[in-house]
Amino acid sequence: MNSLAGWKDTIVALATPPGVGAIAVIRLSGTEAITIADKLFRGKKLKNQKSHTAHFGQVLAPSTEEVIDDVLVTIFKNPKSYTGEDTVEISCHGSPYIQQQIINACVACGARLARPGEFTQRAFLNGKMDLAQAEAVADVIAANSRAAQQTALKQLRGGFSSDLKLLRDELINFAALIELELDFSEEDVEFADRKKFQQLISNLKSQISNLISSFSLGNAIKNGVSVAIIGKPNAGKSTLLNSLVNEERAIVSEIAGTTRDTIEETLNINGVLFRLIDTAGIREHSTDKIENLGIERSKQNAERADIILHLIDMTDEDPNDFPWLKIYADKTIEVHTKFDKWRSQMEAQGISVTPHFSQNRIAAKTDFGIEQLKKVIFEKAIGESVNTENTIVTNARHHEALEKILESLNAIEKGMNKNISGDLLSIDIRRALHYLGEITGQVEVDRDILGTIFGKFCIGK
């Protein structure tokens, strides 16, 4: 379906999560939103009321005038609404039956059911927000950590868009001078200072490169960081998982091969979500087919994970260093487990060991070294801290567009070094401007792209 088809209709949808709750909110938006609400509402005449006011009354069934529910109706008159259109929100009791009856009544009076993300799409089409901000709405809703929430809010408030606007304005100013030169090409005049333009391109490349580099951090913030816990049977993987999440999530046993399949749990460290994966113990030779399947899955999880915690039992006389892990050395943290048992063994031999967190030594049963290990994991994935005041790219579409912008800037720089003509330079300048505008929707965006973007939203947003 055309993503813009019927966008002038009045639409209706449940704006709160489906199911039973204390209250539910049903949202109407469009030119007939207040008129439709007036047909159903017994109370004040809504079209005569001021915008941003709430009114108590009853919703009646349009055919029988039977009372469906006591409700609170809030009206927002255009253009001062989320969508930029007349909008009505009906707060009713949270019965799914009542919700559906009110929605059916709205449809009977001329509204149609909204498509996923259509309210936000209308906000974009009506100029209430740009495309990058509209996409940030979905990220705010889906945020599952403080860092994800703060990053999405910054984009929703226009932080990313403001940065791009400054870059775009600088490029447009110079593009205008290049175009002016083309108009006076016969006079052989030069309006655009090439040295200043070279400096501008260099600055733009640096800023775009920084935005592109931030995507790996942004992706970790948005989707969480996957951490695979790998090691031999009885290396302490399940004990570590339980200690990290502070609950008995995995079965702990002295019997080798207790964990046959992966167990996943989440952990929030400094506002960033980490997805912990407790894997089956890995040993090179096993006759148990189920265990071997678990071992193979452990290796697959190690390959896909952002970080690998390689657990090495300090009391094991024959620790296996898993040669295949060497190809993942850049994302692997070696963790030496059972420090408490090893320390007791050393002291039994008359060797004194001072307990301190070095070489990532832990004793998960007593939580020794766990907080320090969390810090090591965080720094491996994120760095020392997350500065959500900086612009961080979290959207794959934006990342792809930024890479195309950088390609164009490289082409401009290369062309200038070869002293190519302004008309050829302007082609790459326009290309860079196009992709800058595509991120925020300042240029016409393909309707299929809009359909994909807003199709990921929930209905009612």
C-alpha cells in the first residue's frame, strides 16, 4: 500500500498497550476528529471548547445511544497537537471490551483504523518534526536503559538534526557560490574561495567521520551489548551469571555438563544494557550428543557476541586455552575464577596471597571481584563513560547515509586537488546535500522508505 494513501482521513487507534488496565487512551486525529467525538460524547460541545482542555462525560453507542463508558476527553486543536491536526484523546476504563466498543463507534461515525506509526507519520508530514526526530520517537518508546533513553531523547529534541543542519547550511552556502560561478562562466570569475572550501570540506569530513564512528557505540546503547560466557565445564560460568544478576538464574552443580543449552539474562551497568549468555561448558571430546550440540552452540554464541568472557578455573591443573578463541582476541576478556579455592590451596602450601582484583581474578560465590569485573566489561564495550550530550548515531539508515556523504566529500576533495571545474564539483556537492537532507527528510524521501520507517512503530503512535 502507498505509505501516504489516505493520510487526510481521520484515523483512530488505541494509544495505550492492549489488554486490561486501569485506564486506556483512544486517539483520534484528522479534520473530523472533533466532529466525530461530538457525535459520541454526552457532555459539553467539544468544538466550542478551547484547545488543550479536558472534559468529563459519557461515550454513547451511535446507533442505540447506550452508554458505553464514563470518559475524560482531551482536545488538541490544530496546529498545536502532536500530529499538527485536530486530535482527541478519549480516556476510558481499561476493559478490552470497552476499548473496542469506543473504537468501533468512532469507525461507525467516519474514522478509519490507523496504520502502524501513522500518528507520528502525520506529525512528520505536517512539519511538526523532521524524519530523524520521528524515528527517535520509536527509539524512546523502545529504550530499555538510561543511556538508550537519553540518546533517543536528544535526537527527539532535535540535537542530531541541529548538527546536520549546521553542516548542510555550510555546504549550501558554498554550493551557491559555485553555482554563481557557473552563471558567469564566460567571464572566468571565481566567487568561491577554494582554500576556504578545502578547509570546510576537511572540517565536514572530520565531523561526519566522528558521527560514523559513534555508530558502534550507538548500536551498543540501543540494542544492548551481548556478552558470551565461555569456558570448560565447571569453570564457574553459571555461578558468575548468578552473581552478576544477583539471583539464582542458572543451575549450579559440580556435575560437568549441567548447562546443556544457553541461558540469557540482562544486566544494566551504568545505564547500558548487557545481555549475558551462559553457554554450555566446552571440552574437546564428549560422547554425549546433546552436550556436543550445546558445545557447538557455545562456539556460535562466541562468534556472534560483542564481548567474550573466557573463564579459566584457577584450580584446574590443565586449563584449556581454546586455540580457536584467539581469532576473537580483540573482544575477549580472560576471567580467572575460583580465586577463593585457589587462595586456600596456596595458603595450605604456606604461600600467602593478598586478596585484590588483579588479572581479573574473581570468586563468584562470595562476589569477590564482581563489581570490578563489571567495570572491566563496561570499559571494554563502551569506554570509561557514555556522554549522551554528544551526538551518537543509533540508526542504521542514518549510518548508511553518512557513509555516502563521506564518499561525496572525499570525491569533492579529490576533485579540488585536481582543479576540476565547478560544474563537476557541484555534482558531488549536490549528492552530499541530498544524503544530508535524506536523513532529516529535507529532500523528498522514497515512499517505500517512509513505509518501512513508520511500519516499525506500534499502532496508535
